[in-house]
Amino acid sequence: MRPFRFIHTGDIHLDSPLKGLSGQQGAAAERIRTATRIAFDNLVSQAVEDEVDFVVIAGDLYDGDWRDYQTGLFFAKQMGRLAQANIPVFVLHGNHDAESQITRRLTLPANVSVFSARKAETFQLQHLNVAVHGHSFRQRDVTDNLVPAYPPPIAGCFNIGVLHTGLGGMHGHANYAPCAIEDLVNKGYDYWALGHVHRAAILHERPHVVFCGNLQGRHIRECGPKGASLVSVEDGQVEGISPLHVDCVRWIHLPVPVDLCRTSADAIDLVRQAIAATAEREAEGRLLACRIELTGRTGLHGELLASTEHVLAEVRAAALGLGEEIAWIERLVIATASPEGAASRKDALGDLQRIMESAGGDAELQARLALDLGDLVRKLPHDVRAESDDAVLKAAIDGNVAGSITHAGAYLSARIAAEKA
């Protein structure tokens, strides 16, 4: 068996709408809007440059039904580039691009093989002695273990299993096509190319069980480098798995302690320094999409809360001052607190703080608020419940009524103090 190399990718989510772009303009915002396409274009360029032998896509090529045919045309164009380089592609559809989810279709170049959604299917590359087995999703919610129905390994071949699976609900992902790692290890294949979990991981070696992660981070919960896996095989054994970082936008959560700041201008300077240092250390030439979180106990707490919109504008201006495509600010989170001893003040603000603190231990008040907050939380959209970083709202979503009272009291006191200043 001669040596060969292949790319294992998945969770590309072509043309997926990235969050936080409402009202945003400029080169950085445009790059984020087109990030999934740029990342996939980068991947195809890498495949051609490295002269890989084939490419495996382990599900969620698309984010859902196409808005129009442009998504399909873009993919067909990229497959044409691989066809010109004589690189076969094996595509499995997962929960987002299941057969029932996609209503528009286009004929793809002959180098593309798509796994059936009716039953597990095998494609062979005779010149490499490679067999690739897979089963696409027929509908979005696949709750059965698909592994037992995969074909047995073909003797004399390097056998690759392609599967879109939650593998028990890893990292909070929905547990589609559930299975145990023992099911995969005992199947007799040499490599399992897994998709669905967006964090790259090698779960087992000999045989290799691998999540390649998603190709491009799309929101703040997908931080750090993103891409695909380049797999090298010699003498029928995996000799190496290298990450291919093809992302064009890199998400990062950036806490900035402002305990020692005396003015809001001091805080903005710290933010600017933190962005610049992070871009130099971690961006690798990519645009940083940043969530800035101001932390620490500071006398600026009230001022920051009272002028959040202005502070956000200053933070964005600081980022733009470093260069238009260095960093883009997705969100500013004010997670500061008043200095210790704020409740001991001998004035109305101190009285208010003490009242709110005592209310946090009032069981009757908590019971009444729990009913009202519960009704409110149930009416919130799923995205708001899942992604809220507002301390008061998050405490309410988590059912922490005492915490909601405490955070609301602190916010109210800070706003009043800022307006009195």
C-alpha cells in the first residue's frame, strides 16, 4: 500500500449567518459575513497546494436549506477546482444539511461522491487500496446508532468510517446518531472521520477516532484556531495528523481587569493594549473577533454602567485605531463591581444597597419574583437564553432569584451614583 494523504473536514456551515453583525459596516464586518466561504476557499487551496489524494467532509457542509442557489454554485465551483487537480471528495450530510433539510440541489462534478441517506454506503479508491464508508442523515434528528449497520471492513484496504455523531453529547452538542467510542474502535476500521462536535480532538489511536472540529468559528463559543485535519498514512497506518488552520476570523474572549483605573480613559487604554498584544500573539494575521469583558472592583463601576453605549463606541474606536482589519468588537461586557464597603456608606445609596442585600435573603419576596421571572424567561427566544451575558438576566435564566435581586440592586445603585457624580 503506497503512502497517501487526505483531508478530514466537516461542520463547514457554508453561508451560515454569523451573529453580532446587525448594523455593522466596513471591511471587518464584510469579512465576518463571508468567513465560511473564505475558510472553505482556503481549505481547497491548501488541498491543491499539498496535492492531497482525497478529501472527506463529515457532515454539515451546509447550515440548512439554501437561501438561493448561490450557496450551491459556490460549492460546485470549489469542487471544480479539486476536480482539475484530480482530487476526489466524499461528502456525508449531517443534521444541518440532512436530506429532508435541503430543498434545492445542483449537479456536482464527477469527482464528488455523496453518501446515501437510505443506508450505509462504501466508495473505494482502488489505486490507493482505500475504502470509505458512510451514511448521510435522512432527517435532522437521527436518534439511532448508525454504526452497527456500517459495512464490515474490506480486507487489504485502509478503511475509513465517516460519521456525524454527538458521541454521547460531547461539549453540549445534541446527541445525534449516538454511539459509544467502543462501537467505533471495535468496528475494525483504521480511521473514523467524525463530524458534529466543533472542537478538534483525537479520541483514540490505532484505530484513530478523530473529530476535526469546525472549519471557521462563527461566534464567541467557538474561540481559537479552527480548520481541518491533514492525515498522513504509510504502510496502512496513520503516521501523523496535522491541523490545517484555514479560518480567516478568530474569535476570542478577552477579559480586561480595570481595578487600578482612575478614569474611563485609563480603561480604554488598557483595552487597546490588550487587543494589540492578543492580535500579535494569537491572530496569526487573521481578523480577531473580540468580546471584551471589563472586570475587577473599581470606583468606575457606576460610570461604566451608566455610559455603556459610549464606552462600547470608545472600545470600537480603539480597535479601529490599530488598523481596520486587526480586530472587530463583537460585544462589550461590563462585569465590574463596586469597591468593597459600598454598602457601609452613611447616605441614601448605602441604605439602598443594604435594602437590596437584605431582599436577597427574603424567601417570600423570592417566591413571588420566581413566578414572574419564570414567566418572563419562558417567553425569551432560545438564542437569548443560551447566550445572555447580562448578569441580572443570566441569574433569572438560571433560576437564581437571589442573584437577580443582588445584581439588580448593584446596577441600580451604580446608576444612581453615576448620575449624582
